[in-house]
Amino acid sequence: MAASYDVLAAGPDVPLSPAEQDRAAALTREADRADFVAARLLARVLVARHVGTDPAQVRFAQTCAQCGGPHGRPQVVGHDVHVGWAHSAGVVAATVDDVRCAVDVQSVAALRGGELPLGVLTTAERTWLDGQPDRPRSFAGLWIRKELLVKLGDLTLDGVSRVDVTPSLVGAPVLGRTLVAVDTGGLDAVAALASERPGD
Ligand SMILES: CC(C)(COP(=O)(O)OP(=O)(O)OC[C@H]1O[C@@H](n2cnc3c(N)ncnc32)[C@H](O)[C@@H]1OP(=O)(O)O)[C@@H](O)C(=O)NCCC(=O)NCCS
């Protein structure tokens, strides 16, 4: 995981597909376009390393399982590997694996000063959160774990408020998945990843 501007500054200049260009162009904020591009760039670099090719050769496809549009779970074209990425207000994360995988990142800075959407939490999660000194960071830690389960296909957004992810904070699986915190290197953000590897 990294700051979007660091990825864009360091990464190779890899063109987006026409579908990706259309989606990027539809984003009205420059910062959102930067995150969109940086997440893909980071993912391309990781996939290229994993399969032993050049980032420019890596192509992604996205077809929404619900509407058929060019979004949703990403696939790597022409390689039997799985990829995931996420972006949040200036920070991006990506992961690659031989099995279905997902990563999520949340800028904590973006949550500070605002009202936290506590309705997405279970009663147990709210009780846990009440004991935490940094509520935005702790809330974000719960939220990214719920999103991981959505991205893995274990949960729908409608169901997130019914699944208690606090056991994962001490390493226990939730819905059979191990949700692993990712070091955010001093950024005011949290990130986690998971895969569907048995035993993970
Ligand atoms: C998956 C989901 C939780 C991501 O949430 P988010 O906080 O907006 O975005 P994140 O930065 O964390 O992750 C975005 C990335 O997740 C991936 N992603 C999106 N939908 C996904 C899905 N259903 N499964 C796995 N990965 C998915 C994509 O790589 C996406 O990147 P992109 O937007 O640049 O293409 C959200 O898109 C969702 O709830 N989707 C399910 C509902 C749905 O499919 N709606 C569309 C109906 S037309």
C-alpha cells in the first residue's frame, strides 16, 4: 500500500484500456482520477512481478456480475492469477495471488472530523469501538474488514451490519477467512487483505 502520488511518481507510464480511460474520465475530481490510475498501476507492477512480465503487458478486465458494466471484481487477462486493488482519498493498495484475493484500504484522515456511519456496525463492534482511543482509525479497521468479505464474495453490502469482524482483530477467522492487517507505513490510513486459500 502507498500514497497515490508516490505510486504515480515512481511507476512506469502504462496506458489504461479504453474502458478504464472512460471510467477515469467520468471522475470529476482530479484526486479521484489519480487514485484510480495509481491503484491500477500498483496492481500492474505486482502482477507483472508475479507472472514475470513487463507491467505494460498486463491487462485487466472488469465485468460487473450485476449489471455487466466495466466495473466490479478485476481479472487479469491471459494469466491464471488473481488481483485486487483499492483506493481511498490519496492512498492505494493492491494484491496478487494464485487464488481469489482482495485488499481494502481506507484513509483515516478522510474520516476525521466527520460523523462515523455507525449503522454498518454490529452491537459487539460498537461496544468494542467505544473502548478505543482513536475512533476513526478503529472504525476504519472494522470497515475495511467488512469490505474484504464483500470483495471475496462472502457478504453483500446489505449484510455488513450483521457480521462481527472484531474476532479478526486478534487473528481469528471471520466467515472462514483470515483478514490480515497491512502495514501502512506511517500513513493515516488502514489496510487489510485476504484470500480464499484454504487455511488462510
Ligand atoms: C466492492 C466494493 C465494496 C468496493 O468499495 P469501494 O470502497 O467503493 O472501493 P475500493 O477502493 O475499496 O475498491 C474498489 C475496487 O474493488 C474492486 N471491486 C469492485 N467491485 C468488486 C466486487 N464486487 N468484488 C470484488 N472486487 C470488486 C475493483 O477493483 C474496484 O476498483 P475500481 O473501482 O477502480 O474499478 C463496492 O464496490 C461494492 O459494494 N460492490 C458491490 C455492489 C455492486 O456490485 N454494485 C454495482 C452494481 S451495478
